[in-house]
Amino acid sequence: MPPTTRIFCGRNVLLPDNPQPVPATVEVDLRSGKIISISPSALSKDSYPDIAVEDFIDAGDYIIIPGLVDAHVHLNEPGRTESEGFWTGTRAAASGGITTVVDMPLDSIPPTTTIENLEIKRSAARDQCWTDVAFWGGVIPGNQVHLKPLAQAGVKGFKCFLIESGVDEFPCVQEQDLVKAIGALEGTPTVLSFHAELDNSPSSTTPSESKDPTLYSTFLESRPESFEVDALLLVLNRIPSSPTLRKHIVHLSAASSIPYIRNYKQSQSKSPPNRRSTLTVETCFHYLCLTSDTIPHGHPQFKCCPPIRSEANRNFLWEALLDGTIDMVVSDHSPCVAELKKLDEGDIMSAWGGISTLGLGLSLLWTEGKKRGVVLSDIVSWCCESTAKHAGLEERKGKIEIGMDADLVIWDPEETFTVTKEALNFKNKVSPYEGLTLTGVVKKTFLGGRLVYQDGMGFDGLSPAGKLL
């Protein structure tokens, strides 16, 4: 008979409410994939005589952390599977210690804007996933009748664009569309996420055709910080509030938005609970780890929307993350076929806007964060606990705790590696991080207690174990 119990022990286990790892032994029921017991010491194999050797996982001096929850991933299947798909995208995620991804509603064909389209997406994903996968629904003009049924069918919330998305199937919304959408979702405990860029700029700020499209500064000028500030103020001041509907700002890049966010959160904390409109905010690994000041000419692999901004801007984002104004960090993994990145031409203006990051985020954040006094429990808060809560998965994901899913990562915080094209596990191996030396290596990733990735072996001899949430 297959084993029903697996034991994980280590001298460095990151448990909830502990700023530093502690000795612990975690017992897992493989039938349910849940944690059923945690002992406050690193017990030896002798304590479990009935457990087979292969089911006693001793992490030694490595650290055991909960699996990351990446709440902003574009997997593109079906319709644009040549750019990324469930098989390749979830393998890349597992290699970086991510055990749950939440798939964005656009870039696949059809987009996740109706029940029918959600079922098409789920059908494409079945039996392909190396991590658990949940789904966001989309808000586009005219689909408000589909929103509550999508919520009832299990999407974890909704995403809309306040500026053109770049794909025809997912047009941006106007203020009146948002009023209708919020009315349709009234009383439904969910979240509405905004791609918060709004082009209210006069034409004089738009780069002319004579500007060099290979310069990152040309692209940066085309999407100024004011786009994000104007969109944020629209969301905060003119979109109706609802105590049951949380507002969320995706991939914040503009530091000039931070004072407005901070003030809004402070004002809401003083409101009566029944009139409080909660706001959460995410930023991305690339905004925290890259700066426009060092992007070379003619390198479209750095293009994303909104753009990577200056070193000073990056420092302000870190301050806001560390003081809690920004709640979480995600990848916004947004891949494309290499041809769409216009690498040969170096044309940043016409290249696909998106950065591929799956598999690298934990190491990126650890490498950069250590310079700023970040400890591992901070990263777990930003990338496990807060993202799980954002996606409505906090009852089962993001913590090493009895009753939670046994999504566990064995991690070496000291080992370094250089990012090479060959080591990237996502489908189209184009990355702005290629050549960087990073610290922190995932040794093993377990999903529901089952091994889904092993450093040095990759996925050899393993099977996809992911569920659709």
C-alpha cells in the first residue's frame, strides 16, 4: 500500500509568528495533503519506527518554509500556449518554491470573463499542473452579468484594466463599467483588482515618432508616473466603496502613488467597520530589483507595463513595503514568444510588455532584501501569507500550521547561482535577470507533502500533483 504519512524535520523551520526559523518536526497526511501535527523539536528517525526511510525527510541545516503563493501570473493557455502554458509555467513556479499560482484572466483565448470561458481554461489545465492553480476572473465592458456567477464558480476575484491591455480580447473599462461591475458584485465577498494606469496626459507628453524606440528612456517617457497616480485617484475617490468588495492595486511601480495609498489606508482604519473599504497593494520583483538607470539601450527584455523606474523610485517602494503600505510581492510573470520581444531589432516601444520571472522571485527578493535588513519571515509575509489572503486561500495556504496544506520548501539561503538561459524553466527563455548572481537555492519543493521538484534532478521521475482551486 502507498504510504499515508510523511515526516519533515529540521533545525530551521519557519513557523507562523516566529521571526526566525526554529527546530520542528512536521507530520503530513499524504491522503489529504494536510499538516496534521507539529512538534517543537527536530525529532530523529528513531521516533518514527513505522515510517519508511524515504518518507522521513530531514532538512538538516537547510530552512523549511511554506510554499510561495504567486497571486499574479499569466499562463496564457489556451490560445497563446506558445508563449507559456500550464505545464511549463507551473514547473517554473515549482522550481522557485512556488506551490500555488493564481492565473490572470487575460492573454489566454478566450479570456476568463464568463463561466463558459472559465471551464475552457480549467479543462486546458487539468492534469498539467505541477503546482496548485487558482483563477482570477476578468471585468470588461458589458460582462457584469457574468461576474457573480464567476464568483460563485470559484474565481478568487476580478481584474480590470484602466488603460488598454494590449490584447484585443480584454478591453479596458470606463468609470461607468466599474460602477456596473461593483453593483453586480455587491454583497459578494471578493476583490476587484485594477491595472492602475490612466492616460489623461496631454498629447505633448507622448513621445514623438522621431524619438529613438531602442532607448528605455523613450518608453519610460511614454508611461509617466502620472498615469499611475491618476488611476489610483480614480479608484480611491470616484469608484463606489463597498465593505464587502476589496480594492486591490496590481504591480505598483510609481513611488509618487505611495502617499495617497498611505493616507487612504490611515483614513479607512478610522472608519466604522461597516463603512470601511479595504485597499491592498502589490508590487513586483522587478520593481524592487531593477532600475531604469542601468537598463542598456536596445534591450526589450526589460520592458513591462508600468515601467521599471529610477533607483530613487525603487528605494521608495522598498520603504513602503517595509512599513506595510505595500502589502505583498508577486511576479507578474508575463511571457511571450521570443519574436514578440523584438530582441534582434532592440525596439522597446513595439516589443511585448512583460517580464518572465517564475522560478527566480524568492532568490531575487532574498538577494536584494538582505542589503536592506530583510529577514526571511518578511519574505514569507509578503509572498506567502499576504498573497494567500489576497486570493482567499488563507485557510489552507501560506503557513506551516496544523490543518494547512503541506506545501513545503527546503531552501538553502547561502548557496549562490548565476542565472543562465539553460536554467530557466519557463517556456520562452528571455529574462532581464540573465547573468545575475543570486543567493538562495530551492533544494526541494513539496506540494501536499509530495515532491514536485528537486535541485539537480529537476522533475525527473516526478509527476504533476497540482489541483485546480
